[in-house]
Amino acid sequence: MTGIQLKNVTKRYKENQFEITALEDVSVNIEAGEFVAIVGPSGSGKSTFLSIAGALLKPTEGQILINSNDITHFDEKKLSSVRLNQIGFILQTANLIPYLTVLDQLLIVKKMQGSVSKADRIFALELLKDLGLANKENKFPNECSGGERQRVAIARAFMNDPDIILADEPTSSLDTKRGHEVVQQMAEQVKMRGKAAIMVTHDERMLDYCDRVYRIVDGKLTEENHLA
Amino acid sequence: MTLALKELLYSKGRFIMIGLIIVLISWLVFILSGLGTGLSTLSTGVLSQADFTGIVFEEGSEYSLSKSKISGSLSEEVSAQEGVSDTAALSTFNTSIRKAGTANSNEKITDIVLIGIAPDSFMEPDLVEGNRWNGSEENQVIADISLENEGYAIGDSITFSGTDKEVTIVGFTKDQTLYHQSSLYVSMDKFRDIRFPNAESANGIENVVSGIAVRGEDIDMQALTEPGSGIEYGTKEETINAIPGYVAENATITMMLWFLMIISAFILGVFFYVLTNQKTHQFGVLKAIGGSNGFIVRSVISQVFFLALISILLGIGLTSLTVLILPETMPFQLEAEMVSIYSLVLLGISILSSLFSVARISKIDPLTALGRAE
């Protein structure tokens, strides 16, 4: 099957003699074309969940499968390659590289995979156009607005044609109008390109764009009855 | 690679600052090295520029030509030793000169080293101006070009202090200095005429010379230089190191050079480290979106490489400009070989100093990209 699966994932941190359970027996299954939101208060384990799903952190127990491929015991080098080829990250505050133009932000992903071809360049321009960033390709991040930067980050996440899109509070630095625009465009891209997408957010206004909503409290994940 | 260049172009101000440090350091290194080469030529030119393997001295002279007196007729015996392919007699004498016909004491007197050689021997210097001397014309001399700055020209007649002997400059050579003084080459016969006007001053040695320079490979002088034989043999290196002041002078400049290099390594290392620390978050982001350590490290090192390369080239340019404004009497000699060696060392040091940062980069956790600790 395609998409991402977390099976009975538990993550415990040791802090001095105390043990903190950040995630407890979390199981979730997100298929290609699904857009899922994870909501919860701060400190609930949202980031840990995202870090584990994003191959940035290893779980204490449980399994992570991407396209039915178990990545739980990969070493850092292999995880890095999983992130490069199978995961698209959209980070909290866009996190663009300050000295690269909008187009180069996208092409750097290809460069990290090896080389940039003409087709990559065309694909990047197409992505930017889809996200309403046509004619912005030669701008530097500091010349773009917050919403534009976040959309560049979305384009960058799709650039490597990943199986999974992970978004960490993509609207936290945007006003309501921009926030809606950005999440709407993200949802469109996920549907259009058939990706399994997880968005971690505390912004309940954005949940209408998602197929399913999970709530995470004290490391425990429960599915919510979605109103839509 | 392009990532590195793009950042260089984008954050110009920051990198110009670091680049400037490398420019200034390389500038200073090249000037010091030029000064060092210039000074050592001034001190040893006559010997270091000549192509010989070693010199036969009087026993107990400690490889110093000015202390040594042996008979020129030893040449034959020396030639017969194992490995010797050629010999050339050599004499030196510290004296002073002034222009002929200016006997009044107001005229300028210049200290020189008079060098006696056999015409056409391998110790004869190459000319940069004028004509080769005529073997039968004993009064012809070849002067080092530095005497031109003292007002001497080809065709000038000069006399030596303490004698009324007169010679004429027929040609100029260059970089032929000894003991920080210009040299004046005369034929061996004329040398004896000036240095030893009577038999007693030569200690009764027949055909007296200071030493006999030797050329050859795998020379074995053991048979000739046994204690008590009255002769000792010094290699070219030993002979040059025995020149008064040379080793101390050279060691001082070399020490300054290497200290400069070591200090620059630390300064650059700290700079790159601070720069890397500032970019921790950025590197975290690159890692989170799949950038491998190798990719980031390559990018950082190539950045340092470009920065150092451009700065060193600028340093070389500045040094060449400096040469133009240096006074001619300043002993300054920039050798392409030295410049390339020091450039490579500086380049190596710059890259080495960025290795601290590289170690730091590989430890950056891509989780920092998430921008919060939980």
C-alpha cells in the first residue's frame, strides 16, 4: 500500500531520572491522496509525532512504514535519503535559505539528489505557477511576503515528488486570510498530485480542508468525528 | 558548489571581511618571504647562486672563505678525488673601492667583496649588462649590478683602498652579493696582485687561494681531509650556513612566517566556526529536507576554498604592486616558487581551519529545523 503507517509508536525521553512519554501507542494510517490534520495543545507531542513521521527521530517502540517499507531501523544516512526522496517538509516559518532565489530554493532539492535537469527547472516553474508565484522566481526570501514565503516552502516540499508531505504549523506566522489561502493551496496540491499529507496545527480554522482530524493530548492520539 | 558561490555573492559584506583578513595575511607573508629571499641573497648570493657541490677549505677555517688560505696547486689533487668532475679556485677579500682619479678623501668610498676566480671557470657569474671579460686583459672586472646604485657604470675605472691598483668595470652581473656587500669579480692573478702585494702577506703559500669549489656527484673527500692534512671540505649547504649572520637572519624570518601562518589558521578557524554556528539553523533545515552531511560539508569547504583562492590572488596582486614602490636598494626578491609554495600553504591552512566547523556541522541535528525543543 502507498502512504505512511505508524504502528503502535511510543516515544519516551529520559530527563534526569524522570521518564517522559511524549507519544504513547500511536497508530495511524494515511493513504496517498489523504490530507490529515493533527491538532493539540503545545506540549502534547505534536512535534514528536511529526519528527518521527518525518524520519528525523527514531521511536522508542513501534514501527514506521513508508509505502509499506519499514524505515524504523534505518541509520542516519539512510534516513537522510528517505527525507530527500520520499518526504516533503513544510516547516513552521518557511525556513527558506536566505541567499537563494525562489527558484533556487526548489532546485536545491534536486541538487542534493544529484543534478538539476531542464525538466526539473520546468517542473519547478510549474509548481510556482500553481501556487500563484509566477514572476517571483528571481526574488530572494526577504523580498517576499510571509504568505509567499510559506507557499515557496510548499513548492519546495513538492519539488522532490515525495510520497509524503509533512507540514509543521504552516499557518502560525500568517494572518487568517493568508492562512486560508496557503492551506487551501496545499490541500489542492495534495489532491492533485496524490500525496499522503499530515499537517500539525493548533489552528482549528484550517480543519475544513482536511479529510480527517486527529487530536493529540498527552501523547495519545484519537480520531475526531469530522463535521464536514 | 553553486550553493557556496551564491552565498558568497549574497552575503558579500560578511565574506569581504574574512577575505580581507586572508588578503592582508597573504600580503604580509609574501612581503616577508620576498624580504627573506632578498636578505639571504644579499648575504649569500655569490655562493647560493653559483652551481657547485662543495668547497675545499684550509683546516680550521670552519667553512669560511675569509678565514681560509690554501694553495691553488691543490686543484689537481682535489680533481683526482672520487666523484669530483670539475674544480674552480675561489678567493674573497673584503675591501673598499672608489672611482679612480678621485684621490681626495671627499669622494665616496664603497665597501665591496673582491672575488677572485679563474676566467671561464664555473664560478664565473652570468652577465646582465656589458661584455664578458677578456682573459688576457687583467684589469677588467665584473661588478654586481647593485654598484650601479652607488654611481658606478660600465667603463668606470676604480681603485682599491690601500693600493694604487686600478681596474675597469666591463660588465654587470646580478644577485652576486656576499656578507651584505656587492661583489666585484677579478681574475685570480689580479686578485693576488691586489690582496697580496708581497710574498709575506700570503703566508708564503704558493699560488694562494681562499678555497677550491668542487662540482660532482657522491664526492668522497675522506682521503684528502684527514685531520692534520691541512684541508677540510664543506658542502654547499655547510658553506652557506657558515656565512656570519645568515642562519640567524634566515631563522628569524622563517619563524615569523610560520608564526604568521599558525596565527592566521586560528583566526580563520574561529571566524569560520562562528559563521557556522550562526548558520546552525540553516544547516538544520538543509538536513531536514534531506541534505546529507557530505553535501553541506562540500559546500562549506568549497566556499572556503573560493574565498581563500580569491583572497590569496589579491594578496599576490598587492605584493606585486608593493614591489613597484619599494626603493631599489631594498633587498627584496619575490620568487615564483616561494609564492606558489606559500599560496598553497595558506590555501591549505584556510581549508584546515574550516575543519573545526565541519566537525560541528556533522553534529547538527536536523530536528533544529523544527525550531522548538520538545
